[in-house]
Amino acid sequence: MSGPSISHKLDTCIQDAMIEEIILQAERNKPTKNMININSRLQEVFGCAIKAAYPDLENPPLIVTPSQQPKFGDYQCNSAMGISQMLKTKEQKVNPREIAENITRHLPNNEYIEKVEIAGPGFINVHLRKDFVSEQLTNLLVNGVQLPPLEERKKVVVDFSSPNIAKEMHVGHLRSTIIGESMCRLFEFAGYDVLRLNHVGDWGTQFGMLIAHLQDKFPDYLTVSPPIGDLQAFYKESKRRFDTEEEFKKRAYQCVVLLQSKNPDIIKAWKLICDVSREGDFLQSLFKWLLFLLTFVCFFPLGFVQVDDGRKIVFVPGCSIPLTIVKSDGGYTYDTSDLAALKQRLVEEKADMVIYVVDNGQSMHFQVIFAAAQMIGWYDPKVTRVSHAGFGVVLGEDKKKFKTRSGETVRLIDLLEEGLKRSMDKLKEKERDKVLTAEELKAAQTSVAYGCIKYADLSHNRLNDYIFSFDKMLDDRGNTAAYLLYAFTRIRSIARLANIDEEMLQYKIYISHYSNQCLSSLSSGEVLKVNMWRMLLCEAVAAVMAKGFDILGIKPVQRM
């Protein structure tokens, strides 16, 4: 078999020499650590140009967007048409194309734009300088995907997931958990100090039912640990009795009052049930007891509390529904606990932002809670942001609330296990079990199953309901996690096939030298030539995708 041709050896020598030059230039011109927002920089440039071209216009439109097609450049400024409409109101009829030409004549010198072209009625197509793009990609490859630091590091408290510790987690917890966790990751990526809170300490009627049932079924629970194996079944038994036995119902309500009064025996029962729930659902945090008395100290002295049929209520200006601070039987409500929780987050946690990721059905509740907190001076909305990030419900393919065939709520663990099964079936259908090791196959299964469920949720409008469909989620075509995860593994496989390690990819990119292929190879799969410039572009794309997956809470794999 003959050795490499002279031309192939020459290509290799030239490429080696160029790589050495890249290393030297990279050392001489190290980039800044953080990425920049190119769109924002271009807006600054065109904002200056528009102001110089039309100084008499007040708040002229500034529209700079990425170009939809490469033939139209990298970005477009589409302000000319809007400015033309503004001038018409001043009885100045000017063609948008003339306005576009005037804007381009006033563009200040900058390091971003190589050339501009005017197209159609007045679109300004922007072509970026290749050396500028090269520097940005170099920065990304060397330092990773990073945002500029915040001027001031702020604290964000995100309340999400909110499982009921008296019951198993179900499909209703899905959206809050996925959206809340992704929101936290995004804040962390932006540089905020994030505190995740799961409000799991339910002191309401459900616990009263469970405790009363515990007392009847295991009367010696104070000395002998009760063998509650299936909490879901235990809860159903207590709920059936609550609905059918009037005396049991009264005792359940009384147990709630005793629980909130910190009765030692009732607290013991509550802790036992909490322990069973944590073991079953692997809950990582428990919402601690809050001093509800704080609420009264704040409301009573200001004269806001009224008595209505034994209830203590507060009317908040602008809200038609009052807060119920204390029920007629002396028990507390969600209004009480949510107010106390909000005060703890504002005063003790010193949060700059508090965000509640709870379904849209609770919007009125939070509106009243937030208004009440402002009314008694707990926070100033101009200084502290307190908001409700609502979301729609999960629907089945029949467009009704997602239920089992028997009409029961879908347990979250069952949903996830079904996702794992379908994910494995899909991988085996594509015969990936024949090329992946057992460990790689397991990793791919988990990545696809959980990733698809998360991505399907996050890719829909948060405020709308969405239809849960495993078939659509696991489709490897279109806007799905399966497609993106597969694209990521293909990009990563290119460097692996070319036998390129990470150190070789830490070089400056010269865009002007790239070709349309990363690898040139024979039909046998033997690699003849590696185009390093395209390899670096692939690595940059993979780095951005990996960070995007991380923010979404999706774990990609190297092989699939």
C-alpha cells in the first residue's frame, strides 16, 4: 500500500504551520472572559446612526434582529419603515429606502460591521466582520459560555414544585417542578444568588384526616412506629372516612387545630407521616414551621382585622375577596401560611425577588397575598419584585385533564417509568443497543426520557395548557429534545472520529479559511483530511448547546 501523496503531506505541513501561528496570535491577543450580546451592540450602533440622521424624532423605532436567511447577511435593521410612518404624521413624505440610505450614511465607526446593504423597501442587511466573529468564537471556546457579571449580585427565592407531603407526587406537580428548576438554573447562569424552596409542609385538612386515621388504626403510635407501607392507600382510606363519617370529619378538623397549636402528640404524628412521605417520594426539603403569630402582630395593631361569623378576615384595597387569617374553629388557612412564608423570605432571607411557580388557578390568591403584604409595608414593589409565574395544566391527548384510564390522577413515578420504557423501545427500534455499551444505552435512555418530558413542557407557552404526548416528545424530527440530543451527539462524534482532543480545539478561529466539510474521508470511513476551522465551529455550537441543555435541566450524552 502506497504512502500519503506529496500534495497531502504539503497540506499537512501548511496546516501545522498555520496552527502554530494561531497559537502565537491567541497568546498575543487573549479575549475577554465574558460573551457579549451582539444584537445589543448593533442596536447601540444603529441607535446612534438614527439619532444622528433624524435628531428631531422622539423615540424612533429601533429594530435590529438576526437575519432569517444567510443571503441577507447576519442581522437586519428594519427601522426605516417605522420612521417613514412617523415622518408622515409630521407631514413629511419620505421613501423608506431613502431613510435606510440616510441611516447607513450616519453609521459610526465600529468593530462589528463589515458592510451593509439595502434591500427591498428599506431593509438594512448587516454583514459582520469576520475578525470580530472570530474573536467572539475564540472567547467562547477558551472561556466557555458566560454572561457579563451583574453590577450587583441579587438574591432570588423561587417557590416551586410544592408537593403535598400527605400524598404522592402526581402529574399536577410536573410543570411547576420543570419550569421552576429551569428558572432557577437560568437565574444562576445570569449570576444571581438563588434559593430554591419547596413548600411541602401542608398543615391543612389533609393532614388532619391522616392524623385522625393514624390515631384510630395505630393507637400506640407514640411508642411503636406504625408500619405505614403505602401512604397513597392510607390517604385514600382517610379521605373515604372524611367523606362518609361525620364524627371522623370533626376529629380531623380538630387535629388540624391541635397541629397548628403545636400539640406534642399531634406533632409526633405529623412527623411520622412526613418521614413516610420523604421515603416514598425522596423529597429533599421540608418547609419548616413558620410563626403565624407574626401575621397577627402586623395586621391587628393597624386595625385591618374584622370578625365575620367567628372568622378573622382582612379586606385588601382593590381585591374583592378577603384574606381569612383565622378560621372560626381557630385554625389557620393558606392565606395565613403564605403571608408568613412571604415575610420570612423578605425579612430573613432578604430576597430581592420572590417568585411563585404555581398554576394559573392560584392567580387571585397570590394577587391578594401580594397586595396585603404591600398594604402593611412588608415590601415596596419598586425595590423588591414579588411575582406569580403561573402556568397552564397538563392535558391528555383527548384534550381533557391528564388522567389514567380509570379516571385517577397519574402518579408522577408512573409517568417517568413509562417515559423510560418508551425511550428504551425507541433506542432499540433504531438498533442503538447493538452499537452502545450497556452503560451508554442506559445513559441514553435516561437522557432521552427525562429530557423529552422537560423539553416538551418548556417549549410550550408557559401560560397555556399543553397536550402530553409521548409519541410527539420522542419524535427525533422537529422541535423535540430527541432531535436536539441526537444533533448534539453527532456534533461531538465528529471530533471523536477525527481523533481530535480538547487541547487541539483551544485555538483561534480564522473564518476566512473554512470549507464546507469538517472531514474528508473514503467510503471505508478512513479520515483523509481534517478541516480544523470547521471543527472549531462545531465545538462552539456544541458548547452553546450544552449550556442550553444545562439551563433546561437536560443531561446530554456523548454517544447515542
